[in-house]
Amino acid sequence: MDLGAGFLAKLEPFLLMSKSAKGAAAAKLILDATGSPGVLVFGELLDVPTIQELSRHEQYGGHYRLLQLFAWGTYEDYLREKEALPMLNGAQITKLKHLTLVSLAMERRVLPYGALLTSLHMPTIRDLEDLIIDAIYLDVIRGKLDQKEQQFEVEYTMGRDLAPGKVESVLVALQAWANTTSSVLSILDAKLVQLSSQAEIKNARQTAYDKELNATLKQILDKQREAKLGKRDATKMSFSPPTGPRADKDRDAMDIDDPMEGKGKNRKYVVILTSYSPAAQTHFFSS
């Protein structure tokens, strides 16, 4: 719920009584409403015909002007017109200072203590901070006291009634804000399109790079596999037994005569060396 949304309900009893109050009764009703705790909006009361009649009343015109100050004025406005206005009690002065704080917060998000001391006519920083804390508890304003930097950082405030003629300026400000927002959104949209295009280009380049890298790795692996297969075939060939005519000739050359020939029976020995075994083996066959 927005700040100040519940304040109108607290004004309802005064709105009901104002319909039948005139003259002095209407003037007293204004004093009671401005001093009542929790009543912080007064625009609806200003619109009541019996209350508007006071603006033309010679004796009670100041009461109507006081109600206007509580609706959209400040404490400094009251001090400038103090002689023509009813005297305020302590509760009314505190409430008007709270409303002045709201008006200042609507103009600036950071309020230096020095400016607040001047605008609210507070004697000390301690009194100023107590006033701000009370306003926060009343849900009039939200923010943070920064004692180190001597300032009040505004987060949110209740809304106040608008003075006559202020609606047009607010509309102009809102239109300017809308134009600025539209311009910023257009810039952000263009930036998003640019970033999206850049992302697509980057993804395409990354895809092409990954494809080329995978192809290169595949070529390297294929060459390594071919090299391993060639080495394995060469090893098998180096241990194969010799075949063909030359192998037969080599076997014939290995035939030797028995050194004991002529001294006994004629014997002939054949020595066969098997070259396919790592360790040459000799077999003797007698005939």
C-alpha cells in the first residue's frame, strides 16, 4: 500500500461534520483537523462548500488559508504569513514540519542537514533527527539518516495535495519524464539488437573454429593411426621365414660332407638352419 493511503480514512469524520458546519464551527473544525494525529491530507476538506465559504469570510479567512498551508504549503510559508493566520500549538507545528519535510523530499533525494535545519527552523541536529525519526514512524516518509555525511537519504514519501495551477506543471513534468523514458527505451532496444547481432557473429565464428579444429585433430589422429599400422606391418615382415629360389639355394649350400668320410661308413649330414627363429637351431639328419 502506498504511503499516505490510509490518511484519507482519518479525514472522513471531519468531512462528515464539515457538511453542516458554518462560520465559527467550520473554523474550529479546521483547527481540529490540522491538529488531529494522523490527518495529513486536506484536499477533500478544502473542496467542501461550507469550508470554501470561509475564504470570503472577513473573520475566518485566515483559517481557510491555514488549511491550504497544511494541504500544500510549508513551515516557512506559515512563518511569512504568521500575522494573518491563527496561532498554532505544538502538535500543529510538528505536523506542518513533517509535511514540509515531505515537500523537500519530493524535490531532492538527498537532503543535507544544513538545508533541513534552515527550512525547518530546528535548533540542533539532534532535534532534527528526532523529527525525521518521528516522521518515519508515522509512515510519512522513508529513508536513511547518514550521520557521517550529515544528510538524510530519501527512499519514498507520502503524497501531498497540489496547489492550484500545479497540476499543469506536474503534467508537463510527467510528459517530459515519459519522453525521456521512451528515448532511453529506444536506445536500450537498439543496444540489445546490436548485442544480439554481435552474439550471433561470435557464435558463428566459434562454430567455424570448432569445426576446423575437429577436422585438424581428426587428420592428426588418422596419421598417427596409419603410422602405427605401418610400423606393425614392417615388424611382421622382418620376422617372416625366407621363401623362394634363393631360400632353396641357401639350404643346398648348407649341405656338408662328413669329415669322417673314408674312415667308416659313408655318411652325409645335412645342417638346416631355421632363420625364422630368433635363436638359430641346427638339426642333423643322417642318411
